Amino acid sequence: MTGIEYWEESDRPSKLSEEIGDTVYPCGDGTYYAVSSDAPEEAHFLASGASQGDPESIKMIEGVEEIASGDDNISTELLEWSGLESIWEKYHLSEYEDFMDLAAQSDHIDIAHERWGGDSPGVSGVWMTATTRDAESLKKELRDLIANLIWENRHAIRNKNNNHE
């Protein structure tokens, strides 16, 4: 989000505000979000929420895009989002690598795991959320990782395809 800056050190927010002409939102831990005077109203709303610890506001300010979320496994959602589902299925790549393990190798993805429901079978699990700051670079990196997986397993894939014909 443009018009918002994150300040880690300042013990006088009113002086900081006067110096830069911004509205300052203190976070309570010695850090601040400063919103420029010409920023849209949305920037003030997000900075206010972020200063109070709202994770969605912080993600929006930091430019984080949620690309998939779900219970226990988000492989299908990530494959659909990246446009690589048909290639994954065509070459039966799940026989050679788990897609979540492959995706985790990317520098452009963050996969968070949050346990829910305690330890009761059937009423508990792990909620997974994948985010990125650079969607296009992530898609390219996933394509490259899949291409490399195909290359590494090309003989087995060729033999499997020949046996099915």
C-alpha cells in the first residue's frame, strides 16, 4: 500500500509527525505506521488496523497476497492458482514428489500452519494458508520446479507413458 511507512524507532511520535507531515499510528511496542498526508483514506484505515495488530491490515500494507487456504492440504488450490494442474496430472507427478514439498522449496511462498480443534479426531486439523509478495515470480518458480521434476524423472515418465499406449 502506498503512502504508508513503518517506523521502528521513534520515542516522540508527535515530533515525527511534525517533521514529515504524516499521521502517525503507534503500535504500542515502540513502532509506528506513518501515513502521508496525500494518501487515500484506505491507507489510514489500514494503518489504524495494523497498529492494533490486525493481521489482514498488516498483510495488505506489506503487499502480501493470500493465494490458497484450506484444511490439511492446499496442493489442489495451489496447482489451480498457478495454472499447473493439468501438467501435474498429465505426467502423474505426485508419484515422484508431493506438491507441497515442491512448493515449499520456492523462495516466493510462505506456507503457514495453524492447528485448530485440539487433538480430537474428526474435529481437529491443520489450517494451511499460502501467501506471496510476488505472484508472478512464484508462478515462474513453480513452473521451473515442475519442469525440473519432469526432467529428473523423464525416463520413468517415458516408460510409464509407453506402457499405457
